[in-house]
Amino acid sequence: MRIADLQDYATMELPLLKQGMCRNMGITVHYKTITPEDFERLQSDPKTANLFLLEESIFSLEKSWHVIHYLLTDHFELEKKPFTDPPFGSVVMGGTPTQFECSFEVVRYLTPEEVSITSEALNKISLETLEAKCTADNFNDAEIYPLGRSGRWDEEEIEGEIRFLRILYPSLVSFFQEAASDGDVILIACD
């Protein structure tokens, strides 16, 4: 649904969105794309923004957001800011804060230029490079979320994460490529 379509509904009284773009259990990271023009309109129209943010996300890292962040940046600490430098730090923890709340802080955005730079960088990282870092020792030492069933990662869980990574990472790369090709802004929410 385009922003212009949502503005018809913006006159409805809606509570301010506290859950950003997702309603799943656990911490997840979700993405939406929006044209720069529509993003500008959202900045001055909170009711329409709430409706837009309530719509289903275009892409989600599910609960593997910390895995992806760690694999791309070799950085696991989530307490200190800035988390890591662009372009790889932009994928999960980057972006400029917006005025729109989500479960963990606020929705952040990447400009079309940042999207393009990040897309180019993601294209240069192979799945094999990321898979090589996927070990129980690495994930346990870094306390990568979500910790395994026993509070620690085991080899079976690592194998499952690698299988998911084989689907997730190419999809992430494609998502950024398409957004870059379209000249879109990417919105990132952590819920």
C-alpha cells in the first residue's frame, strides 16, 4: 500500500505504535522500503506513519539478527554505540534514528546512498566466508542471541543456523540490491 492510500485512513484515532513493525515473540529485526518522497511525507504525518509501520514488513532477519551482525562485523557487543562502522554495521544496527518508536528504541533509516553502498559491500561477502565463522565456540564466546536451548550454542543448533543462513543471507543481499536499484530508503526496526 502506498502512502497516498494510507492518508485516507490517517484520520482514524490510533494509539501511537509501540511495537514498531513486528508483533513476534523474541527480539527480531525487520525491514521496510519506502521511496524518499514518501519517507519525507511520513516525517510530518505521524498517523499515516503509524499505519505504514503497522503493515507487514518486507524482509525480516527473524531472530538471526545478532548472528548476521556478528558474522558481518566480527562485533558482538550491543551495549556501546556506535556499534560498528558502515557499511556492514549499517545492515542490522546502523541507520539514522527516526521519530517513530519501536520496541527497542526507534525505527532507524538508511538513505538511498547508504543503501547502495551497503548493497555493494554485501555483494562482496560470500556465504562461505560467513559460514566459516559459525562455530559453537565463536557464538558462545560472543554470547550471540538467541543462546541455544541450554543457554549455550551446541553443534546441532549451529548446523541449523547455517542451514537458515544459506537461505537468509542471499535473501538479505537481494533485498538490499533491489532497494538500491529502486533508489529506496530502508527502515530498520528492532522489536
